[in-house]
Amino acid sequence: MTMNDPFDDRLRAAFAAAEPQDEIDADEFVRRVQGRMGRPNRRRALVIGGAGSTGSAVAGTQLEGFFSNPEFLPTEGMMGQVFAYTSPELLAAGVLALMIAGFAIVIPKAI
């Protein structure tokens, strides 16, 4: 038993109404597909970059509070010296700069 779905009927009608396309050469088809693949999608880069930057900004607002809490910070060694001489704002800005630099490096290679 098959279900009589109105969508199937519309789909069959759309395929029946479609005009058959002329056959194209396989080399022409490959060239056309490769041409589309070679162009970078700028919208995708903007959307991914915007989402990453927004996430970095949200994380940056939380980092200042994290770096101002002395319970979580190391007190000995080189890292203890770094935390002793820098403000929480500077540390949060440094981490944020590293995140943004990471997006700037990775996104163009991924597209």
C-alpha cells in the first residue's frame, strides 16, 4: 500500500512540466562545476567570521572576571609573574587578540 500524498502529485506534475534540457558535453560540465568551486563564497566567510568574532567578544567579557579572581590564577613561576604585573583587562584583551588572530588565519584557508 502506498500513501496518496499531495506533495508526490505536485512533484510528479513539476517533473512532467519541466522542459528537457539539451545534453551538454562532459568537458563543458566539468569546466562549469570547477569554475563555481574555484570562486570563494564571501558571504560564508562573513557569516563564519561574524559568528566567531561575536563568540570571541562574549568570551572576552567573561575573561576579565576570570582573570580578576585570584583563586584561579597561578602564584608561582613565570605565569605567576605575568599575572602579578598585568591587569585583568590586559590579559582579557590579549586572549581576545589571539582569538581574533586565529579566526583571521583559519577562515581564509577554510574557504
